[in-house]
Amino acid sequence: MDSSWNGLADLISNLITKYASVLDVDNLPNPTLATSNNISSDNFDIAKIQIEIKKEKCNNNLEMYVQTNKE
């Protein structure tokens, strides 16, 4: 490894050592794989609706700003 990266490697190892007990790394749940079984299209539909609502609110705010600041 390049000697210029030694400082970063030392910092990361010190942080892991310092916070391993706080993070309780040994008791983390097992990761699950993302498959089509545990991802439903409903989640994407909900997210899409939320994005559209935020866009609409933003556009409304912009229109109100333009109307109140006309010269």
C-alpha cells in the first residue's frame, strides 16, 4: 500500500476500535437480499406520488412568488 494512505488507514482503524462497542457491531441483524419478493411496486408508487405532490407544491410556491414580485 502507498505510504500516503497510511494515515487514513490508521484513522479508520482507530475509529472502528473506538466505536465498535458503542455500535454493537457483533449484534447487528443478518442482512437480507433485495429480491422481487420483498420489494413491491406499491412502495415505488407511493414514492412517485410523494414526489409529484412535492413538485406541485414547489410549482405553486414559485407561481405565488412570481405573482407577488411582478414589477
